[in-house]
Amino acid sequence: QVQLVESGGGLVQPGGSLRLSCAASGFIISRYWMYWVRQAPGKEREFVACINWSGTSTSYYADSVKGRFTISRDNAKNTVYLQMNSLKPEETAVYYCAADPFFRGTTIGEYKYWGQGTQVTLSS
């Protein structure tokens, strides 16, 4: 059975850092594009970052997080990470991990597999 389980969310101060993890089972992440998506309260789902592996990894980021967030993967652990630095108050959201065999960019509705999400809350 395919599963994606996010962890690492919690309460963090503005300007702080947090590292999210996405543990996959039932498929091999190196064969998939892996995505991070977030949904703030009352807002639409928003693409954050994605990564694949084709000998070396290739990654893309939303402009809003570029330079602050880093997506990475550990193929041996079948796990994807999102390192988030210099977090802003407006980045309070549920962060989701997703997977798809193809690069679909921001076409979020097309992603094949989804995790249940992990809550990230910015608070002073």
C-alpha cells in the first residue's frame, strides 16, 4: 500500500527554522517527482518545491521560498525533506508531501499520491 507520512511540524517563531520529513512506503521515491505543497488557513493549496533523481537530483522552488527553503531526499531511507529557514508569519500552513511519476509543476490537482499533512504554526 502506498503511503506518505509527514512529520516534523510544530510551533516555531518567526525567523526560525524547521525541518519536515516525508517517509514513503509502497513505492521507491527515486522513480518519482516528490513535491511539497502547503495550504494556509482560508487559502488555496500552494506549490512549494519539488525534486527528482536522474543520476543527480533536480529541484525547483516557488519564488516565495527560493533561497530560504531546501528540498532534499535520502534514497536509502526512502524519505524526502524540506528544510525551512527564516520562516515568516504568513507561512503558517498545513504542509503536504506528494508524489507523481512526472514533472507536473504547479498542477497540484494532478499529483498522484498525497500524505496527510503536518501543521506548521508561526507564533512569537
